Amino acid sequence: MSLFQNTVVSKHLQSQNKENLLNQWKGFKTYFHNSEIQDNIRNSKEEQFQEGFLRELFVKILHSVAHRGVLEWVSKEDPMVQFLLRNRHDVFDTYTWDNFETIVGKYFKIEKTLKVNNGCRTLCWLEPLE
């Protein structure tokens, strides 16, 4: 079962600037299909690439294609995060709200936030910076 109805996805895709989407896809491929960058990703620990991945994939590319949007921050206190970390040492020191805000804030203004799931998740309404 998909997250969105096909008609909703189709309508959204039709409203997008196709040239801009293609340019961003080229940028994504240039970055993530670059063999040197791939080697760096493979050779670095997960936590070392976390900030770069968030910045390069989500924030930079989303900024170029999205007029506004909602992004969800999931804290380490979230039950699913706790479940995923239960059998491993938490090495994600940079996974903090402050770092999230800093990275996202380079491209977007967080207009408002709404805490959900007992405060473990935060929905952030974003407007791109010009």
C-alpha cells in the first residue's frame, strides 16, 4: 500500500517544473554516482557521513525543487529509534535538533513546528530562503 494515492502523486508531479527536476536529478547523480564520493561514503563510518547526506540529498536538492514543505524531525527518544539502536552503541553525536536546525536553516526558514508522538517527533513547516 502506497503512502499517497496515485492521483495525488500524478497531480503533484504534473505541477512540477520538469526542467528543474531533471537538473536536480543530474545534480544528485553527479554527487552520489561520483566514484570518489562513493569511496568516501563506503570508507567512512555511518555517523561521519550523516550530516553530509542530510545536507546534500535532502536539504540541498529539496530546496531547489520545493517551494515549501513539511519535514519531520525524529528524536532519539522516539520508540522506533530506540528500537533501532537497542543492539548497538549510539555513535550519532551529531544527530541533534540543533544540528538539524542549522543544516536545514541554510536553505529553509522553519516557519512553525508541531510536536507529535509524545514530543518524540517534530513536524517542521519550511519556506525556502531566497
